[in-house]
Amino acid sequence: MATLAEATIVLETHPADPVELWSPENAAEVQGVLWFVMLQRALGSAFPGRELPLVLDCGNRGDLAIEAFRHGLKDVALTASESVMAKVAGVAAHCGGRLVRNPDIP
């Protein structure tokens, strides 16, 4: 899911269910981190009071994952070496974020 319209459809289809929204693979590189920062803000305005975890897939780009955390996103997927994962996990912890490995990518 990469647009407000796509996210809205999912959220309206599941009004009472906990939903975790995932960006497309490598979305941080393709669409940019700030696109998803603005999408998160728009979702917060459209669905006030609802918990809306938006997981931004940063592919293997640790720099984009750090940028996402520094811009306030809380959930980031990364597929990188263990050393990069450890460094980004430190930034995530400092920012109150959550770093996950994309389960669909080996």
C-alpha cells in the first residue's frame, strides 16, 4: 500500500480490526521517505484515535531507514547485513521505533 486511497480502503474494510499497513518493497527508495511521512500524517488526520502502524520498507538501505526514524516514522522494514541491522536498531531504539526484517525477502 502506497497511497492514501489504498490505505483508506483497507482501514474502512476493517474498521474494528488491528491493521498493520506495509509499503511496497523498496518503497523508501522508489517513492522517498518523506512521501510516507506525509502519508502517515494524512492517515492520522483521516482516522484520529486509531492506531495505524505503517511499515516502510527500506530494502537494504540503512541510510533510508535511519532517515525514516529521524523523520518520526516508527515502523521500518530493512533487509541488510547484521552489522547494518545492528546500527539501525540502535537508532530505532533511540527514536522509539521498531525495526523489522521484511519477512518476504530472504
